[in-house]
Amino acid sequence: MNPSHVLEASQLLNERMGQKASLGIILGSGLGTFVDYLENKKEIPYSQIPHWTTSSVSGHKGQFVFGTLSNIPVYVLQGRIHYYEGHSLEEVTFPVRVLKQLGVTTLIVTNAAGSINRSYKPGGLMLIKDHINLLGANPLRGLNSPEWGPRFPDLTQAYDDTLRKKAKAVAKKIKLKLYEGVYVAVAGPSYETPAEVKMLKTLGADAVGMSTVPEVIVANHQGMKVCGISCLTNAAAHTGAHKLGHEEVLKVTKEISKKFGLFLKEFIITDHRSSRTK
């Protein structure tokens, strides 16, 4: 990844947004309505940001948003780029590099995922405690830029323990059922076969999706704190009479979006308050 490209993109965003934020949020499939909670919004399409790849997937609006939530400044990526679209992992994780350049120290990543753990019901939220990378690639492959991070970053705590504890406390406070588990990333774009789901379950995965892990790896490489949340949209390799499609995923995320938005809003406010008292 060319550092000058990251600098060019961040410079344009600095000029257009005019304000700084230390919190960044990546919204997954169908979850873009969270930006409706923001005030003082400024939006710029990905197509207008230098070197930023646009998404071709329905449910990913594709714009960079700055706004405030109870006076807390946040950067929001309304939609992401996926490996299965034919992009390199450098392109997929370019936005995370830019967020770091903009001053983001905490990253919240969200996604739509299929439930592997049969006790985790579709329509629920899962806090990610760890992940398995089955993409067959790593975004840090190639020459390392020491100014960004170490050659061999430690992912023992890829998902920040303190943020997870706060998320669970918020869920309890607002009486929201919040599962916690392991997310596995596969290349896609085809959904998993029953045999593949059985294998993933054996490996210890609770939910499966086609994103997030590359972004989390790069965020950790740069020393950012990460919190991950999956919206469970379906049972992986479901046994329903109809075939699973992206439209069903978007339908369920639309149904989840309200409680997801309320949870995320309360989580951000709680984290901000506790950080200020330290």
C-alpha cells in the first residue's frame, strides 16, 4: 500500500470534514441507517475520495460520514469494500489506514453474519471475542511499513477486552440479549455448504461472514483498539425450503437495525464517558 495515497485521501477528508474524531465505525450490510442518529452530518461519496475503492454490493451505500452523537465526534464508513468483489486486501483495508491517519484510535466494526452456533438465534447480535481467518490471504502480506506497525503484530487480543466488557454492560443495562462468540471469515461470495458449516463449527466458530477480519488485522497492526459486532441474519446453511439470498440478509438487518442502533449509540456514549473519567 502506498503511504502517499493514504495521505492524499486523509488530507482531502480533513479539508472536507473540518473536524477530528478519535472513533471510527464501519457499518456492514444493511446497517447504514445508524447514521440517522448522527447530528451535524457531513457526507462524501467514496468515489470522491482519492484512491478509495467503491463497493458494488447492495446494502452498502458507499460514503464517508462525519457527525456527532451526543456531542461525541465520530467517523462512519457507510458500507465497506469486500475481498469477494475482486479487490485486493490492500484495497479492502485502505479505509482503515486512512482512519488511522485521521487520528482514529478506536474502531468499531460491524457485519451481517450467518449463525453457526445453533443456540444463537437469527435476529440477534453477537459480540466478537475472537476470529478465524479462512480468507486464504492476509492484508499484511508483502513489505512492511514500520511507521504503520510491526512486521509480526500480536493478535492475542485482537478485540479489546475493556471494550467488550463495556459492550456487555450496556447490553445488560438496556436489556438486550447479546451473544458472544468467534467469527470466521471466508472468501465468498457463495454461501457455505452444510459440510463447510459443520467443519467451521468443529473449528470453533459461532458465526460466519465474508468481511471484517482484514480490517481488524490492519487496525491491530496500527495499534487501534477494536470492538466487533455481528448481526446474525440467518442460520448458516439453513434448512429452509427456499434458497438463502442477499435480499433476506438485508431484510433481517433492517429488522435488527433499530435495536442495533440503540445499542451502538448507548455503547459509544458509555465508552466516551468512561474514557473521560480516567
